[in-house]
Amino acid sequence: MKYSPKSRVQFALSTKCFYPLWTSLVLFLCLFELVDVTSAQVAQVEPLCTITITAPQASIKAGSEVNLDIMTKNVSDRTLYIVYSTAGRNMKLDVRDSESNPVSETPFGLKVHGTDPKRTPFAGTVFSTRVALKSGEVSQERLTLDKEYNLTKPGKYSIRVQRSDILSDTNALIFVKSNTIIITVSP
């Protein structure tokens, strides 16, 4: 007997083939109710650090170097260990133009961010270090933005930095976002 797609579904529903699937679905829904985590519960997790960004110059001429200073401060009562490699690599940068569009990356930016569609799989060594940041201490780094993003077009650019941290005592993944700054590029 040949089954059409419709008759196969009817057959599966009318036989024992359907019961394991149904049982799994019921168990999943029950577990989902037991692990009901609301957004209010997630919002109660406080970050262990803050990120503040500044630019030495808020207004620059097109083609000039654009630096970004990133300060990470430990606001917890314990020592944090932050992994550093090349400046800014442990963070996600969000650089947008005046119309809130993401700014294109330079060839160098595509390479260091790993977003180059022509890239070959990386085979090499990445040097990184783990830095202890005691309660109240600040770690500083400087990033040259124009090496990684195309900031040659005159206009205003908004910049924000974000990093994720896993709290060791709760295994909660939280995102720490910096302030947003505006840099004006003039012709």
C-alpha cells in the first residue's frame, strides 16, 4: 500500500509512533514551567564592572587618527580577572553613522574582527593575558578606531562598547554596555 503525505501523517497519529513525541513535548512544557525565568529576575543581576569610553578629540578632520579610550572599572567587592589580547578584542564595538547604520569596516578591521568573507581559517598563535583587577581598580586601553572602521566620510558617528561577563557564582551571562559617545568628522 502506497501512502500519500497526508495518509502518512494520519498513520503516525493513529499509531504508537506519535506517543513518544507527544510524551517528550509534554515533559518539555512541564520543565519549561518549572524553569520560568522572567526578565525581572534577569535584570536583578548587577554587572561586576563598568565600561566608560571617551575620545581625546570629539571633533576631527576626515583622514585623521580617531582614538578611543576604554576604561573598565571593577565595581564589585572581589577581584576580577579580565582577559586581554589586542586592544578592544575582548569587546564588541558598535560604530554607527548619523542615520544609525553600522559603519563599514576597513580591510584591517575585517581581518581583526574575523568578518572578512575571504578569510582563511586562522592558524597561528594568539597572545593574551589575564589581568587581576581588584575592587575599585580601573584598567585602561586605547584603540585606534579609524584603522578598523571607515570614518572618512564627514558626519557624526556614535560609538558604544559592550562585553559579556559570566558571573562565576551564578553562571549568569550578563552584558556590560558602555556609555555612548559622538565623534564629529569634518571635511
